[in-house]
Amino acid sequence: DTEVTQTPKHLVMGMTNKKSLKCEQHMGHRAMYWYKQKAKKPPELMFVYSYEKLSINESVPSRFSPECPNSSLLNLHLHALQPEDSALYLCASSQDSGTGVYEQYFGPGTRLTVT
Amino acid sequence: AQSVSQHNHHVILSEAASLELGCNYSYGGTVNLFWYVQYPGQHLQLLLKYFSGDPLVKGIKGFEAEFIKSKFSFNLRKPSVQWSDTAEYFCAVSPYNTDKLIFGTGTRLQVFP
């Protein structure tokens, strides 16, 4: 199984709502990532969890709150978002092969619209 | 700072034409190199990767890429494109032994029958 799954596929939320995005992988990978991708742009790294601990936060606003409940799950909690936060949110995972190489597998993403 | 440049933003080809997409990066140390493809409405898929060894690497669907260390380049090639190759192509670089994956701005490829 080389799949990263994400739910929901689409999400529409108001600026005062609280919602969560979910990501799951069963490949035994030890690192999981959140990216944000605007239309016709490359993915931008938001957060990295390594062995269930937050290792990288790319200066993301606090209205985005990541959580890693266990090694297979990654959540992104959303609160008080702005319309400019509308984007495709991608989850990825990777496993260090022991050679210093991290090959990332991506999920299909959640298309978020903030109204 | 590390960066990845893709010179071709939009490429339009006819079927059976040859393809070469440029990718250059700026980083002084050892890197791992990737090309990802994103078909319309689909998620990012790994096309090919270079870690070490033979600088000419072959990927899925007839794609290949060549790592030229002296030029900091990792160009993607395909001898004969098909309509189904229409997609967005991203070059990405990961400094060795790090979790970071730095993407280029992407190249939109349109192939017409």
C-alpha cells in the first residue's frame, strides 16, 4: 500500500468556522508533511512532523494548527481562516531509507474554500 | 537560500514531438533530485528521482532526466510526447539528509493531437 489518503476532498467554510483536515498513511513512514498549493503554483511547505514531533513550522499563521495523534495520522485544525487561505492542502509522507534520502508520497489533497 | 528554477513556464507541443524541460537549482551541498507530475485534477505523482550513481535516470512513462552536477541542472526529457502527457511538471530538490523538499515554479505542458 503506497497510498496517502486525505479527507475531506472538498471543504467550504466560513471565516468564523472551525474545521479539520485529516491525512492517513499506512506505509510505516516516520515523517508527515502539510503543504499548501495555490492554483498554478508549486506546493509550499507548511509543517513537518518527524516521529510524531513537530520538526518544521514554516512561519505558518496560528490559525493553522497541526496535530499528529500517532505515526499514521496527521490533522490540520483550521480556525478563523481568511479567504486568501483558499487553496489545495496536500499531505505527504516519507521514510528515510537510511541513506539520507527522503522520498515523499503525496495524497490527493483537500480543496478548501473560505467564504 | 536554496531555490529551484524552471525556465519554461508553459510548453505547447504536438504529439510525437520531443520534450525537454529545464531545471536548475542553487545549493552548494549534496542534493536529491525529483521530478513530479500533476495531471489535471489528480495528485502529485513521482515521475523519477536521482539520489546517486548514474546521472541519467529513467522514470515512468518513458521519461528520463540527466543530472549535470557542474551545471546544477536536472533536465527532464521524453523523445516522443503523447496527448496524455498534458500536465503540470514540477522539479524538486531536497538537500541531503533533510526533510525539506523545495519545488520549482512548475511547467505546464500541453500536448495537442
